[in-house]
Amino acid sequence: MFENLSFIGLLQKGGVTVIALGVLSVISLAIMLERAWAFRKFRQGLKAFSPALSKTVKDGGLTAASALCGANDSPLAPVFLSGYTKRGKGREEVSTAMELAGRAELQRLERFLGALGTIGSTAPFIGLFGTVLGIIRAFSDMALTQGASPAAVADGIAEALVATATGLFVAIPATMAYNYFVRSASRCALELETSASEFTDRIAGEK
């Protein structure tokens, strides 16, 4: 049935839905690579900057630490600066300002994850839609030719199922990556909160 058919030829037989799924596959792969780099940069920036900031606060005070944060792109830097603007106003105000800044950093970290989750959840349905259209077309062709053999019908249905297989091929890695990034974002949030909490009391007590 498909012995002499190449992989590209097999995808072409899947119809327009396979083309759409191919586009979604490229988009999901681009998101995975971009977010993997973003999460790696977040963790490295937090891990490298937190000890340096602690040392600067201890040796040079909050003013020197704020200058250090202004020249650094670590996710901890804007969180510290947000608290620094509320210095001396009480722990609650400082904590709230740092929490809001932390949420903003995490929101940037979770960018595009919604799109990745949508691709993972909708790709199987797009593939199923293509399969239904293919089966309708196969039975329609059988009705027109009337004398079509069972092998011809089976060939048409097999071609239609290519769309379902492609939908699963796109959805499975997208869903797995989405779940991984969501769990990683939760861990990053905890790490950022832990690092920021070290400075809350010091900032709150500074006049």
C-alpha cells in the first residue's frame, strides 16, 4: 500500500490538515527551544547573582547593592530594586513591592507557554478532523466508482489516518514540554522568592 511511498509523500496524502499541523509543529519547536534558553538564563542569572548581591549588601550597604542591580540583568535585580524603592516603609510594603516585581519576572518567564499548551491540546483534534474528511472522501470515491475493491477503500482510509498520526506526533512533545516548563516555572518562582526574602528585612529597616 505505502511500500514505495516516501515520508514526504505520505504526509502529502494527509491533505491540508497535515500542512497545518506541520506549521504548528514548527511553531511548537521554536517555542520549546526559545523557552528552554529563557529558563536556563533565568536559573543561571539567579544562581550567579544572588551570592554577589548578598556580599554587596553586607559589605557596601543597600545603596551599593542597588547600583549593582541596575547594571545586572538577573531576575533578582528588579525584584530587589522594587523593594529598595520602599525602603524604611515597613516590611509589608517592601514585601508587596518585591512580590509584584517577582510576579512580573515570572510572567515573562512563562511567555508563550499558553500557545504551547494550546498546540498540544488542539493538534489531535485537527488531525482527527483531517481523518474524518479523508474517510468521507474515500467512501465518496467508492460510491462514484461502485466497483472499487476493498483494497482501494483501505488505501483511502489509511491515507486519511495519516492526519491523526501527524496530530499525535505534534501534540505529544508539545504537551510534554508544556508540563515540564510549568513545573520548572514553579521551581523558579520558589527559588526567586527564597533569594528575595533574604533582603526583605534589611530593606524594610533601612531609612
